[in-house]
Amino acid sequence: MGLTEKTLYHQLHSVQNVAQRVHDTKVHQGDWHDIGSVKIWTITIDGKVETCKENIEVIDEQSKLITFNVFDGEISKKYKTFKITLQVIDVENAGGVVKWTLEYEKLTTIWILGLCMVLTGKVVHEFGIQSPSDKFFKVYTTQLHSVQNVAQRVHETKVHEGDWHDIGSVKIWTITIDGKVETCKENIEVIDEQSKLITFNVFDGEVSKKYKTFKFTLQVIDVENAGGVLKLTLEYEKLSEDITPPYGYLDFVTEAAKDVDAHLLKA
């Protein structure tokens, strides 16, 4: 058929040259076609120009299938998750059929006295690390106690229940958020060694005064000939609509991760 796998995903940068509603596309982190690499798109949706970020999650050459994860910008104001899958299905004596699938999870909406309240949300930040991805990930899975020794905004961490790295064990953190010292508790919910992903549940202290649920996921994405890309995701449910998204906490975990990365490079 006329549409080859190379056209499907090896020339993603060329879409901006042929699609009228794509105004600009550029690499934010990584490369154009590596899984996990982040691109920024400026596009027109419903007559309005907006930006979003995208990374490739799955490439299946045999099935001519590719899945994109889309996040940030206007999309993250409406959807908790948003994925686009494109599949090219061969048709005998013809080019083929293109199958588009959009999978999404909307943010929770609550109506009180006729007022719409969006209480759940997600903020994502990705940036490159220079230290080896395996060593970086092991700090959070087997050396979590050492973070307080290298992260400037972590003042103290101690075990409250269980052990440092067992799933469900509780630790108490004393940290600086938005210039103020506060404490919170944390336990590990998920460790996925293969995907280099770990999810923490954060609760008590100032966090619980603003958020009903608060989860922090760290994932290290390998990049060829480099350390990797670190993806930080905060998922939360606010107690009330007037509470702002937890950008201060995202800034904290970002700075702590950068301190860990710098420490590993010196070691």
C-alpha cells in the first residue's frame, strides 16, 4: 500500500508543513520519534489556536499502529488523560483505511446549586536528567532515605510505619513548599521496575487541608546515549473549587529530583 510505516511515524516533523491547522511543532525533550520524547504542538481547535504537548507511547510496526499521549495546555483543563491512536489497515487493491481512536478520562465535575465545580486534575512536568537512569530510579526505590541528604528543600525524613521501601509503609517528610516549612506523610503505592515508574500517595499535614487525594508518580524514560527523561505527574482531587492546582508541590519534587541528579553526577 502507499502509506508505509516510515510515513506513519518517521516523518512526524513534516506534518506542520502539510496540515493547515498545525501552525508549529517543535521538540521539547528528546527526539522526534523516540518513545517518550516530548513535542509541543500549536494547533487550531474549534477556531481557536492552542498549544499542547505530546509523546509517543506505543509503536507497533506490524499492525501499523501508533499511540500518542497528549497533555498540558487546554487539554489538561478538561481531561485527566487523553490518548490518540492511529492505525492503518491494509485494503486489497486500495491504499487502506485509517482508524483513529481517542481515549480520554474527563476531569470530575460536580454541580452544586447550579454551579459547575471541577475538583480533580493532573499536572505534568518532564525534563532531562544526565545521570544513568537506572541509578536515578534506584534512589527512589532503594535509597529513599538518602534524598534528605542531597535535596535542599527536604529537611528531614523518617519512617513512621513499616520500612523505607515496602509498599504501604509510611514515612514523614519535613519539606519547604512555596517558602514555608510543612510536614506530610507518604507511602509507596506502585513500583514498576520494568517501566522505571513509582507512585507515592501523599497525605496529612497541609496537603490534606487542600486535597482529598494527592498522588505523585515519577517515571524515568530511557534516552539513547543520554541519561533519560524524567516525567513527574501529580494527580489530585481538591476539597473545594477555589483551591489552586499544586504547582508549589510540583516545583518541590522537580527541584528535589534535580538535586538527586546533580548528586549522582558527582558520585
